[in-house]
Amino acid sequence: MKLSLIITTFERPDALACVLKSAEQQSVLPDELIIADDGSGPTTRDLIARFKARCVRPVTHSWQPHEAFRVCRARNLALSQASGDYVVILDGDMMMHPHFIADHRRCARPGCWVQGTRILLDARRSADLIANGPRRLSPWSVGSAGLRRLYAARVPALSRGLSRIANGFVSTKSCNLAAWSSDLERVNAFNEDMIGWGPEDKELAARLKHSGVRRRTLIFGGIAYHLHHPAASREHRVANERVLADTLRERRVRCEHGLSEHRRPGRRSSDTV
């Protein structure tokens, strides 16, 4: 199985640098890395160029002009350039546990997509990791409240046994998500009618479900730590939730504007750096 890791980013090179360092520290490396960039400037471009020069795996910088928050298009553009049979999608502010990729490989099953978990870090811990580089964190050092901190415990035996049960209490989030490329292509991947924050992840999950692809939740494994940042604008949330409601009501399998638009002949070569 060839695995592609897609990392989304926009104008946060400090966090991206930490995430890319955590990619280099993986016990099992992805077969290729694609940075899905929603229009960042020269600082991010130079960071990725330096990473590409030292990385032992192929690295692609997939770039689009920034015209509002277009994470769905950025991911689709990156997916159109991915050569892997299986794709792990991660946000550019999610530092990976050293066994993140190994756990996702282990959890992959035909006919399923995988929802990973995230560990929320506070501003102080995030600043420390960005300044001093990634490292493994124990459940008692992450700062998350209550039982949520237990998500930071890597226990492969529990992970295998709880993949179905965890579907009921781990919410859908595209910041740590994996699927077979063929399944994503069948549903046309992310819905580009959804501009701005949320819930593009739940809409994709609904179409995968309607197409017969089952969900598995990767818990106590595939751990990723969310580096703190201010909340994104919710100004498009109502419009996006209407799209989700239509998908659920009509049991849509395929979105109209998605991955297929980036596989047409004549796609602009300037979309890839």
C-alpha cells in the first residue's frame, strides 16, 4: 500500500515547521508528502523548499491563490497530485506522534475511512513546541481537560478493539482523517461549494457513508497534537450547514464541484510549485 500524507496550511510557517519536523521523526515514513497550501507567501514557500531538499521522500508543494478560506479546493488540488492508494489528511497545525503514520497504516481496511483524534494544546505548550521542536507528550502533560487527555495515550491493543465503539463519541474532523484514494474519487472528495470554516468534514463523511464506505475511529493511536491558535471566522457556517443538510436529506453520494475539476486536461500548471 502506497500512502500519501497531505498537510494543509495557510500563512502559519512556525506551526508548519513543527509539523514537518514531526513528519521526519516518524517510525514509518509516508511514501510521499504533499503540502496543500491555500495561498501562503514566500516564508512558507522557502520553508517547504528547505524541507523538500532534506526529506528522503518525495515532497510536492501544491499551491493556490488565496481567495477567501478555500481549504476544500486546496485539499482537492493536493489529492489530484497524490499517487498513493491511501491518503492521510492532516492540518498544518497538528504535530504528529512518532507512530502516527504507522498507526494509520495499521488501521487501514478496505471499504472504510478512518477518523483520527486530536489533542488540544494550550498556548503555552504550543509555543514551547514551536520554539524547541516536536517531542512525544504524555497524557498528563498535554493540558487537555478530563478524560480527553487519555486520547494522548498510545495503546495499540485498545485501539484495535475500540475502533467501532469510538465512532459514537469521537466527532468527525478533517484535521486527522484517512481514506482510500478510490473511495474519495468515487464521491468527488471535498465539496468546493463550501467556502470558509466547517462543516466540510461532516459533509464528506456523509457522502462516504451514502456510498457504502464505513467509518472506523483511530483512538489510542494515530495521535496528533493541535497547536493553539485563535478560532477561525464562522461567517460562512450557516451557508455551509445548508449544504450539509441538503447532502443528508438527498443522500447525495457525489458533490458537483470537487476533485474531478482538478483532473481535467489543461489544469493550470501554476497551481503546483
